[in-house]
Amino acid sequence: MLTKLHLKNFKAWKDTGPIRLAPLTVIFGANSAGKSSLGHLLLALKQTALSTDRKRALHLGDASTLIDLGTFADCLHGHDLNSSLDFSLSWVLPKPLEVRDPLQHTQRYLGDRLELDVSLVADKSGQPEVQSLHYGLTNASDVVLDVNLSRGENRKFSLESDHYKFVKAVGRKWPLEEPEKFYRVSEISMARFENAGFLTDFALATETMLGSLSYLGPLRKHPQRTYQWSGDTPEGVGQMGENAIAAFLAAQHEGRKLNRGPKRPIQSFAEFVAGWLKDLGVIHSFIVKPVAAGRKEYEVLVKTHAQAPEVKITDVGFGVSQLLPVLIQAFYCPPNSTVWMEQPEIHLHPQVQAELADVFISAIRSRENSVARNVQLIVESHSEHFLNRLQRRIAEGEITPDDVAIYFCQRTGSATELKPLELDLYGNIENWPENFFGDEMADLTARTVAAMKRQHQEQTK
């Protein structure tokens, strides 16, 4: 689970400042204010980790990748190739990481969190290269082990630590290589030392974290009359929800069972999703079945109310098909995942938008096979109804302010600011931004004045 994100000189962001990421993080803000850019960098980091090209520090993307950010200059704030793109990530490890120094057997470093700080600069051809790379292994808030790989004025790299003594191997005096991608010290560089092998564990932990990241965009595919599934297990529902039904069938085939939290009934994946759809008031019943025995074509059948006939999902309101990928991804993703969603409330009735907050609270608390899933949701939203329900649940004690982080994103000149909203135990926002959801008072005043003028005109006719 990610706990902190900090960006400098990325697109609209001159400096985000440290962003606390909670199990449920919600980002509001005006259009084109830079909200999506935060997720775009994470997607670029993930596709870099997935890339087979180890020499590319940052895979900016193409038509076949998760995201296409254009050129490195396009990514830099103000398109200034003389500035560096800096980012910092902190996350909780699925299980504690232990490092032992092979040259000092009693020396032991144990931490449950990892921090990665990277600075990228443009090379002579304008492509990104690593200027510095820092890892910090922490136990609670104390750094127990740090690693700094940085490029000096002579463009040569050095490897240092304030908590660990790297010992150079005898007879291996070659210079350190460029790091692989943005996070991995190369094997040749590690071989330069007798006790640097643990750096592989740091790189693997980074790949595991990025591999657990998924994204669901605001534009989701239209419903289909039939869906194909041949037994595969997709990584997720896809950026447009195109794999939602395949994911649903895979989870059901694997016999996955979930509940909404401690002491709640355990249900099959199909029952679980259908139960939420019914509780949200979207439909009465939901089933996915093959069109005929032995076929790989499936149809999604729903009932809008108890007495209604069973019809295909294409024959009911559009909102159902737009909500389904949101529901499935929130509970289909593996334990310890981070899911980034853009505007999950699109095409939903205001009441359902509010109920969606309860779905997400359940998602971060859900359990699978009686074990907490520890799923994290980062949501971009424009829904006042969604926020009102969150505030209500905090006031009711269903969720604590520590479980939620809410931000407001706004433009200030050429840069963007991210303002954390301060929630108290009663769900009140203590620093409510001006015109957070538009100028409601101005609309009410203008409507009242217009009504008075019209009444006066009618009376004087």
C-alpha cells in the first residue's frame, strides 16, 4: 500500500509537496487542474518496470502501453529540459524485509516500509537518465538502512550509505554502471562490492509494488450482448473495463469468496457483486451464464425489479454497465493492491454516487478467505454526493479520518496546488476551499433576484 507520493517538475506540478496516501484517497478539483497527472506518472513507472528494455530509465509510452506521455520535454514542468523530474514513493511492504550483511553476520536490518527517491534529467539527446537513486528501509518511522546511488560531476556513479558499509571486492575496480531503468542497481555494479546483493531485494520489492497497481479510466466500454471467455485470468478489468466480465468469471471459476468486513457473511464472488448491485438499487438480480453448454460466449442477464423479466445488460440503463467494472475491480484485484480510478460516478444517479462511498469503504475493509485484503483505492471524483456520504460515515464512526485522505486540486497561475482537506471526527471539513463545488450561494442569490424581478414584471403588466 502506498503511503506517500511527492512529485517535482512533472507536467502541471512544480512541486506537489508530500502527499499522504490513505487506504481511501479521494482527489477533487477543477477540470484540467492536473489531478490525472498524478496517476499518469505511476502508470509510466509501472510500464517501465514491465518493459524488457533495462537501459531505458523511464518508458514514456507508445500506442501499445498503459499510457503515452510523449517526449521527456512534454513531461517536464514548463517543458524545461534543464530541470530535473523528481519523484518519491513510500509504501508498506506485504511482509517485513530483512537484510543481513554477509561480512558481519550479527548485523541485521529489518523494516516494513520502503521509500524510493529518484531524480531524472535529460541527456544530450533529451532522453531521461538517472541522476540519483535513493532507497530507504524503515521500521515505523525510523530509517534502518539507506542506499544512495548518485552521479558525480564527472558523470561517474558512487554507491554510499549512512547505515551500511559497502566493501569493494578485491580486483574489481571497474566503474559503476548506469542503473537499470529508474530503480535497479545493475548486477555488474553490485559485483563491484562484496556485500551489495541485497539491492536485488529492493528492486524486486519495487517491481512488486508497481505490479500491484491498476487503473480504471473514466471512459468505460459500452455493454455487449455477448462476452467471450475461454478460461483465462486477466490481471484486472482493463483501463476501460473491457475485461470486467472475464475477470468476474475467472474469480467465480477460482472459487474466490469474500465478505464486506469482519463478522460479515462470506459469499462467492458472483453473490458478492450481485449483492452490491442490489444494495445500490441499480438492479434486482444479476447473472452471467454461457449462451449454450460448452460455449465460450457468455451473456449478462439482469432484472430491474422482482417482477421484471430477465433481460440482457444491453437492454437496461447505461449506468449498470458503467458501474460494473468499478465494483468488480475494487474486489477482484489481488490483496495489497492499489487501484487508481477516475470518476467512477460517471452516468450514475446522485443516490448511487453516494452509495458508492460505502462500496469503497467496504473494499478497503473486505476480507478474502477470512484474511484482510489490504486494498487501497485512489479516486478522482467530481461528486458532492460521494463526499457527503464519506463525511457522514466518519461522523458515524464507520471509518476514521486516518483511513481517508481528501485533496482539492486547483490552478494557481502556471502551476497547480494540491490542498489537503482537514477532516475532524465529526466528518466536518475544517478548511473548505472557496467554490469547491461551484458557487452555490451565487446561483441561489441570482435565482432569487431573477424570480423577484419576474414577479414584479408580471404584477405591473
